[in-house]
Amino acid sequence: DTAVSQTPKYLVTQMGNDKSIKCEQNLGHDTMYWYKQDSKKFLKIMFSYNNKELIINETVPNRFSPKSPDKAHLNLHINSLELGDSAVYFCASSQVGAQYNEQFFGPGTRLTVL
Amino acid sequence: TQLLEQSPQFLSIQEGENLTVYCNSSSVFSSLQWYRQEPGEGPVLLVTVVTGGEVKKLKRLTFQFGDARKDSSLHITAAQPGDTGLYLCAGAAGGFKTIFGAGTRLFVKA
């Protein structure tokens, strides 16, 4: 059973298009995250939801809109895709009540904008 | 702003060699975590260190948290090709936020 799953694994699209990435966790965690990993492998947080409430919103363009329909799901919609959006996007979850906020990551979605 | 600096950025060694990866900061962290990421996959948690001076062992991997809780190291004994990957340190930055170092890319040649 996959703990944190993301779809799709790969996404290739043209500049200007709108796309969505979906994430689901079956760990019973109350917090979910979206991270962006650039070509240099630097992992940077974008958003975090705790019990469906947005709690972290880093400096991310408004074209990125997360949505959490319930605690187990966190989706990411991106409007008007740009070349610079090409990266690997990781979903993660954690149980904030746990002592160290250890995070469990999905397999990533490699987004390529042409 | 809290930052975690990792060194070296890249490391290519022969199977059987030992190595150490460092994670340093000017800030104090309540805990630090080490993750390993293999190509095409997400990071996987290896260990969390909490107490200053703490040493944890995971088979051939030894993790140490600095006395002042500002730095950590990962030592691998007799590296194997299966150890190849990106090693990331991470620390709690307040609230729900975790910050990650830029990572050390390790390649172990057979």
C-alpha cells in the first residue's frame, strides 16, 4: 500500500496551459505539503495544509493554487504555465502532533513546460 | 532566516571507502533530520536527532548532532553502491515549516 501517492508521475505540457497534480496520503496524517525541487535538487516548501486549512504559503506566484478537499488529499493547480515552472513537485505529509514533524514524501511529479 | 548548509555538494568514491557529510547552521534547531533521495523518488527519512551530542547508528550510517544543536554529520563506513543517492538534512523552522539543506550527492562506484 502506497503511503503518499501522486498523479501523474510525468507531465509534459506547453507554455500557457493549465494543469493539475493530485496527491493522496493514507497515513492518517493531519498535515500535507507541496514542495518544489529544482534542477539543482534544492527542495523548497510551497504550501502546507493542516486539517484542510492553509497554514504555509511561501512566496509562490498566484498562478499556483492548492486545494485540500479533505485531510487525505492535497491538489495543486497551476495556471498559465511558464518555462520556469519546470521542476519536480513533491507532496508530503506529517502528523503535527508527533514530536518531530517527520515527513513522508510521495514519488514526485516531473513537470516539463515546453 | 534559518539556513542549513551541506558539504560537500558532490562526492564520488570507491566502494569500501568511508565518508562524512556535514550539515551546518548558525541557528539552533530543536531537532535535525536526515533524508535520502534516490533518482526518480521522493526523500525517505533516515533518522531524527534531538539531543545535543546525540549519536545514532543505522547499520553502517552514523549520525551525530552537535553539542550546540547547530550542526550534524552523517558518516558512512565501507560505502556500497546501494548508498548512492542525494542526502538531505532538514530542520524545523518554527510552526509547521521544515527547511532543507541543498543536499550532498553521493556516488559510490563498484
